[in-house]
Amino acid sequence: MNIIVCVKQIQDPEIPASKFRLDADGKKVIPPEGIPPVINPYDEQAVELALRIKEQHGGQITILTIGDEGASSVVKHALAMGADEGVLLLDSAFEGSDSFGTAYILSQAIKKIKEFDLLLCGRQAADWDEGAVGSILAENLGLPLITLAESVDFSEGRWQVKRVILDGYQIFAVPAPVILTVSHELGPPRLPSGWGIITASKKEIPIWDANHIEAEPTQTGGGASRKKLVKLFIPARERKCEIIEGVKPEEAAGALAKKMREEGAL
Amino acid sequence: MKGVLICGELKDEKITSVSKELITTGMRLSNILNQPLDFMLIGDNGNEVAEEVINLGVDRVLTVQGQGYSDLHPERLVAILNQVCERIGPKIILFGQTDMGRDVAPRLAAKLGASVCMDCVDLAFDMASQALLPTKPVYGGNALAQWTSPIQRPQVVTMRPRSEKPAEPGPSKKGKTESIAVEIDETTIRSQLMETTYQEEKGIKLEEAKVIVAGGGGIGGSEGFGLIQELANALGAAVGTTRVPSDENWMPKSLEIGQTGHMVSPSLYIAVGISGAPQHLAGCSSSKLIVAINKDPQAPIFDMADYGIVGDYREVLPSLIEKLKDLKE
């Protein structure tokens, strides 16, 4: 079983809103001081799903990421969790790519990796929250796609995929190879083991550039983006909170009940 | 390439509220562009609601019917929509950020060579540059991003539920209904739908609830939700959760409120043991009155609430339930 997992390095999405800063002209998020970037949590769950499948069926897990040299740390993280190898896609021509550019770069790289049974992405990246790359990738590669996968089974060349919908779930059967986007209902990913960290640190992460994957420069980068960022801004918070005090919880509760009634909310 | 196309949805044979919100957005764009507004319904019962949709302000209702077309089967829906779009050539295609929209929209955009912007809360149009200006929450709702996307290329946009007011029926309007014949070669559909299960929410539906009591990670386990339920019962409220209780399986996933769950706007939202991650606030920030109960005075939920109590919910809720019962009597 050969599995490819696409991962992205992002700013830690768990930072408190108070540490979230934009630059003066609203074009960029300023990385918070002292908080290193992380693997996108949904992608980490995609790695977790790949590892669970490997434990059951054996095989090889390859990690792909696009980014600068620093992004190799998310590949290392996935290797430390138990993935087998990883590739960093790095070229100045890739910078500023939108979802279509990103999916194009990934699909060119995937064409270099000949055979695979399963391609996994996180359901969305927790920075731009678009959730489009996996779907565009499926169209580019002409592969069937199931989004928001929660769990999978494989038998006789077919995947059985449980996917999350708002008020329940669906089950799809689909022949391999297939692309899945993984949702957080899969459950928490494992922590890298000490041994995993040591082996990962010794592994070389090859760098593939635009030439290597035969990527057309017209398809990537900011110039190829189908939409351009006008500005980023922090949404206005209009509420002002009145903290209801009370010596005992009953007093506060009583005062709150009264307030809610005065507001006509009861 | 011309016009605005809404991909409408039905639930229980009725037009969904997000579809009505899309009509509000679509009418605005169609007026600015002076181009027609089409509303498409794939699957059964499209004709039954056509008149209602026209009265909401749509120029043309397109219905597409066939075997299995009513299913939430993204691969088939993409194939159907691709054929319809090739035939009528819309400039702007609007979806709700729903089970259908979030899956179908990016695939359709890839097929059509369109631009895509997902989960938008505002959709403006700039005459000078002839470009759409979609705005969407990014970084889990910590920021909003406004984009510009020239409409030389088709535009696919999904709108977050409750971003606009639903369209209201006006005096009988002129509009027509057309049935579009779409043949899908089923051998090209590789994924096979085996099962769709809707997990019934007990009691009041979250989207329709006037009052919601929601519990978060601070509740600490499924037992704690007993108190949440008790408070909800005292208020005639629905129960909701954040991601932690649903990821930890304390409560069913179908009760989750936020970016990856339900979008609600009740008159009263009581957040108990909820720290207030932007991803959660995305789903409840339009509530009329927000009350927060949390033992951490620094919890960001207090920045979003109208009233707050700093305290342990195990101590506060029993008293609150008592007081509410007293008030009723």
C-alpha cells in the first residue's frame, strides 16, 4: 500500500487572539514571537490516518510539502510520527500560489511518484481556511475524491469511506487510487516517539524544484493566482461584557437570571 | 458568459434558509450587473417550490431531475452542474457553505477554469475593475480577508450561512421555470453511495432554537453535560457543544457549533465552560445576547459576551436552574 500525504506548514492556529497581529498595510500576518509554526492540524490527522492504514495493510508513506527551507520541519514531524519519506517542493516560482497553483505544483510532483493507492490531504489549512486544494488536485489527476473522511476500510481493491456531514454521516465505496480529505473527527494524532524523532533527524529530505517536476511557470506563483488579496483586517468586536459578581455562586446566578429577564431573553 | 446562478437546496421539501440568503446576494449582484438571476434545484420537488422561489425575486428556476439526483452525491452533482454550466454559461455561481457547497464548489471551479472563494461572509462587486470582492474569515476567524477576482473568468463562491438576510417574498413576480435535461453516464461516476444517515437531534433543532445552552471543553466529560441539559430544559433551550466535547466523544458531533459545525443565531446563547476559540465563535457570534460562564477570567469568550460569570459551572448552574424555576413560578 503506497500512500502520499500532502501537508502544509502554518502559523500555530492555537495562539490566543490577543497575540494575533497584522502588518500595517493589512497584507500579511506577523508571525507571533517565540511561537514556532506547526504542521496544519488537519494535515497531521491525515498523517495519522495514513499510519493507521499502514499498520493494518503495510506499505510506504510519502510526505509532500511546499514551502521554504523551514517547511522541512513539518516533513520531519510526519517522519517522526512514522512516515517513511518526504519531499520538499521549493522554488521561488511557487511563492504566492493560490489553491489552483498549489494543487498544480502538488499534482506535478505526484506524477513523478509513479504508483500510489491513496492520496491524503487535510480537509483545509487552518490559515486560509479555504479547503479547495484536495478537490482541485482530484480534478487535476482525474481521480475520485471523497472529502471529510472520518474513517476508512480497504478490501479487494476498494476503499470504503465514512465521511462527515453536518447532521450525520455518509458511506461511499470507491476503487483505488482515490483522494481523501481528512476531517478532525478521525481523532487526535499520535505524538512522535523518541526513536521516531531520532530516525527522522537522520533522514535526508530531497528538494524538488519547478524544473524537476516540470512545472510551467505560467501555472504557479502570485501571477497565476485567480484572485488577489486586497486586505486583511481584524473583525470588530462590538460587545462589552458586564461581569456579574456575587459573594456566593447563588447571588451571581440570581443576578444573571434577572439580567436575562430584563433583556427580554427569557 | 452571463448571469448569476444560485445552486439552491431543499430540505424536507422546503427551500433552505441559506438558499434564501443566496437569493438576497444574487439579486444584489444581478441588479448591479444588469444580468439575469437563475436558481437551480437538482433532484425531486424542484417544480413544487418554483413559484415560491420566483416570488422571492428570481428570474428563472431551473430544475434538473433524474435517478439518484436528489442524493447528496458530490461526484454526480459535480457532473450535473458541469453540464448545466456549460450550457447556460453563468458568470457567477453561488453556493451555500453547506455539505453540498463545500464539496461541490471547488471541484466545479476546477472543471470550469473558474476562480473560487470559499466560506464568504460578504460579496461585493467593484464596477471600475469589473471584479468580485469576496470577504471571508481566515486564520480561524482571527482576521477577515477581502479578495478581488476579475469576472473575465467565471466565479464560484460559497457563502457562510447567516451572512445575509433571507430574501422575503414580494408581490407576485414574473419569472419562468425551465426543466433542463441532463444525462449522466453512470459509468463515469466512480464513487458509490452506500449509506446516508442523519443522526436525529433530540428536541429542538439548533438553527431554529430561540435559546441555546452550549458546553465546551471546560465541562470536562459527558457527565457534566447532565447539568447543561438540565439548564436547557429549564429554559426550553437546545443543547450545543464545541469541538472538544465532540472530538472527545462526550457528545454527538451533530451538536457541534462553529466553523466545522452548525451556524446559529438564537436570541440567547449561554456558553458554559467554553474558552471562546474563534473557530467556535464563528458559529455563534451573531446571537442576540451572549452569556458566558467560565472559571478563567482571561478566557476570550468574555470579550464576545454581554454578561459573564467567572466561576465553576458546577456551582453556578444548579443555582441558576433554581432561580430560573423560581422566576417561572
